[in-house]
Amino acid sequence: MRTCVTLLALIAALAFGGPNAALAQTTGKKDVVIRFGNQPGIATASIVKHFGWLEKQGYTVKWINFNDAGSEMRALAAGELDIMLAGAAPEMVLSSKYAGSWFVAGPLTNGNQLIVPVDSPIKAVKDLKGKRIAYPGPGSQQYALIATALHAEGMKPEDVNLYKSAAPDMLSLMQRKEIDGFMAWTPFTSEAVRTGAGRVLLSAQDVFANVGGKGEWISEGYVASRDFASKHPDALVDCIAAVARATQMIRTRQAEAVAALSAETGLAKETINFAIDKKFAVFPPSIVPRAETVNSMVEIFAQAGLIEGVNIPDFVQSLNHPEFAQKAEAALSRETKQ
């Protein structure tokens, strides 16, 4: 009898909506595999993974870890990932080179700081001239932020001795006086302050506001494959709803969120708590990516030479897709009220 009912439903779907309607009605969550890219650090995706929220809904999730956004974006472009978490800046920059990626959520703002030793004579951006400053590399958001801060003071990146380094090594390099400071992201920046080794010269939000950026600098972002978003829009909404739930947990049940992050990443709880409490990592009440903020960020990357050969308004319109986060937050709100 069940087979007969299923067959009749399939025939009805074909009759009234064609093969696509039939597929939509016969494909459930158990049939959807989500290939989810993640990175280490204070990341909302790690909370989603820890609690298995997507798996509990019936999805099969393949969690794939990456150490940099470039590798993730190449995997997304090659059809090997469906959704990924990384720094929003490299996601935006690389999306100008890899077609078919949609920016769908921004759950972490600020997130990057330029750190100098506590006793450093460097008091302002102009004091960076001739100084050796570590940064992750020329394609990073840290480079774009440094270049933007220098440009606002009438300076160029060539005025500073930029030294490429892995973020986990930067604090020890500074303590050994091999560098005069570094630009990186939390928890590497916040640990320098927490341990008393360094102080913040400027933050991503400082740079963004100084050049007229609109909104809050998006540090952590989610990008989805256009193919996945088109084929499985409900699954993508569920992914973003899980991210929104993780963000809400950090804001309202921090101890529980920190325990999950510590278990997933190996970071000490005091490290994570300090980064959150001192606003090195800010988790906003809404993760919907605002077009004006994305547009302001893209303009900064274009000025730094990281994005070239695109019409910025057209590019932002094709890249930014807030509708999934809007639906996700609406669903989470309904869930919370029940």
C-alpha cells in the first residue's frame, strides 16, 4: 500500500509540476549530503559540528578541515565543497576569480587587530614607517587592512617592512624582538594582550570606520556553492540557521558555547572567553550580510589591488545573497518562541 501511495504521489508530481517538482517532493534531508568546509579557531561552524545539529535533522555532513581560505575556495570552485567558513575578506577577493560562489552569512565582526609590544614607541599608524610588521601574506585581509590604514595616512605598504609569517608564530617572533608588531586575527591577537605581551594599535573596525566603511567589518563569513544553493535551498537555510543558533549561543549561553569550542579546537577556555569578553571577536545579533557593508569591503580590497577588473556594484549584487540568512533567522525566531 505504501509503495502504491508513493507511486501515485510521484505520478501526481510529474503531472502537475514536471520532473523537477517530482524531485523536490521525493528528495528528503536524508538524501542530501552537505560537504562543509571549516577552519580552526573561534568559529561558529565548530559549534554546529560539536552539537551535530545538522546531522540530527537527518543530513549527512562531511566536515572537511582547511588551514586557509585559498584552498577552501579552490575546493568550492572544483565542486568539492557545498558551503565553507573562512575569513570573509579572502572569500570576497577569491569570489572575484572563482565564479559560482555566493556570500550567505557573516556571523563574526571585527576579528582582526594590529598588535605591538606593550612598551613599543609605536603609537599611531604613521609610526609604522620602516618597522617590521608580520602579516599572513599579500592576498590576506590583513594585507588589505594594513594597506588601507597606511593609505589613509598618505603612506604605502612599501613604507613598512612587511614580513610574511604564519599567525601562530607571530607572538613568539614579537617576543624575540624579530618583528615590531603583527597583524592577525583572534585568538592570536587576543592572546598577546591577555598574556601581557602586546597591545592593540588598531583593529579592523578602526580601519573600516576611518575610511567611511558602512556597518561592521565582517571577519568570518560563509560562502556557498551556487549549484548547491540552487539545488538544495532548504538545506542551505538549515545550515545557516545552525550557524545563527551557534551565534545566539555565544551571545546568551557563553559558557556552553566556549566549552564546545574548546572541545572542538583544543583552545583553552580562558583564551576563548578573553577574546569574546574583550570584543576581539564580536558576534552580532544578526548574521545577515548587508549589501552596503559588503560593498564597502569590496571597495577597500579593490583599492588595495586585491580585486581587479570587476564592476563593483554588479559584482556585489551577484556575490551577496542575504535571503538565506534572512529565512534562517526567521525560522530560528519561530523555533525560539515555541
